[in-house]
Amino acid sequence: MAEQLPFEKPIVELRNKIAELRIFTEEKEIDLSGEIEKLEKRLEQLEEEIYGNMKPWDRVQLARHSQRPTTKDYINHLFSNFLEFHGDRLHGDDAAIIGGIATFDGSPVTVIGHQRGKDTKENIHRNFGMPHPEGYRKALRLMKQAEKFSRPIICFIDTKGAFPGQAAEERGQSEAIARNLIEMAGLRTPIICVVIGEGGSGGALALGVGDRMYMLENATYSVISPEGAAALLWKDASQARRAAETMKITAPDLFELGIIDHMIAEVRGGAHRDVVSQAEEIRAVLKEGLKSLAGLDKETLVKQRHEKFNQIGEYSDVNDNNVEG
């Protein structure tokens, strides 16, 4: 049974009640079809009310759902002939980053993404989707290879952040992230980035410099977790719900702010409810994004990428406010 989130409790209770009536009807051979039909209509209305008016904290919980589709799930549904590559040719292989070459819509592409697990064993193997430096260096190796062979790059972002352990820092975690930012900014091949779950801090940014930036409707993208922000702002991590509302980290907010280019609709109740349908929603957006970039020459591609990120955010010169130095 799928994990049920707190805000879904009224929906779950009504579903259970309908299921009980169905069982009672079969066992007692009593016709309760009229009552069941009324409850099903009420269930549809309730789902529309709850899923259609979710708060930022509700979306945070969906982004963290244990059964939320991962990069590997989308690779299986979106691409064919996927060949995974391993290692950074410096230290080792990082299972928190998965990447390789594949075919999308009949053309070769390079696919890279954060990979977390769905159970304890897999999460330990994948380090809960938090990469070490070798993970980002593996990703960069694949990106440079894609540039060499003129293959578009598709990045899936889904991490709480880069692993902050001592060994990771000793091996150059911050340098690896910074290197990816610099190199991705200048890669002479199309890059499309999709936030599919949590996009946390520099660990997400290291795969997030692209020509097109997309987010699933219930994904999040932030410089710090709501719990971390609450601890810093109010010295109380339990204020995470309040922080989530203040930080503007959800897809609707980031689309309005111009941080992302498109918000990909999710199936009702979250992507984990129907992975196949969700993958098709992503497929349509990827096809459109690649098509829009295909006709650009390499110089124009890089120039527009620079302009895209230069336009993010607002600032003013002190001289504009008539402030004398």
C-alpha cells in the first residue's frame, strides 16, 4: 500500500469507507450501488479540493514521498537502449549519480540524474541520493563526452543536497560542484534539466545549469531544506511548514518568479500514482524543448544560456536610488 501523507487523510478515510461498503455488498448480497456511487462522486470532489489547493508544505511531502519515481524509473519509461557508464576516472563510482547514453525519440542523448532508493537497502547503496565529488565528476565526464559527439544532455534533479561528510569534503566536494557549474555554463550542446523530486542546494545546482529548466508540479527547488531554514531563521526546525511557505520553493512559485521555464503537470495525487502517465507528460515537454534548441548554432546556444541565468533575480544600482557614495 502506498504511503499516505497527513493532508490525504480525509481522502484515505473515504476510500476505505467505499471499500468496506463494496465488501459488505458482496458478503450480504445487498444492493448498495446507489450509496457507493454517491460516495465515489464525493471522493472525486474531495480529491479535486485537496489536490487542487495544496499548500507548499503538502508539495514538500509529495516531493519526498518514498515511492516517488526516480531517475531510473523515468529512464526505463522514456528512453531506449540505455547504456550506463560508471566511474569518474579519478576515485571511483558514485551510485548516487546515474548516467549514460540512450535513445530518445529516435536520436541519441546523454542522460544523467541523481538516484535515490525506495527502501532502506537501496537508499544505503545510493547514499540517499546525496552524491560525493566523484558523482559530480562522473556527471561532468559524461557531459564533456556528450559535447564531443554533439549529443543533447538531459539531467534529472532529485537530491536533498550533496553529501556533507568529511571524506567528501576532503576529496573536493565544493570544487566538484563549482567545476560543474562553470563547465555546464559553456557546454556547446543543448542541456535540459528537470527537477523530479527534491532539488536541494548546490547538490542540485551541479546538474542544474541548462538551456531549459523544468519542474514537476509537486517538486521543490531550494538553497536549503525548510527544516534547515527554520532552524536558521527562527531557531526552531519544527517551523518547517512556515519556512516552506516563506521560501517560495515550489514549482508554481518558481515559475511565477521566472526561475523555471515550465511546470510539468502531475497526475492527481502525485507522480507515484501513475508513473507511466507521468513519464508521458515529461516526454511531451522534453520533445518540445529539444525541438526548440535543435536549430541553434553552438555560439547562440551558449550565449542564450548565459543570458537566461543573468536575468534571474532583481537588483538595483545604488545610483538608481540617488544614494551618494
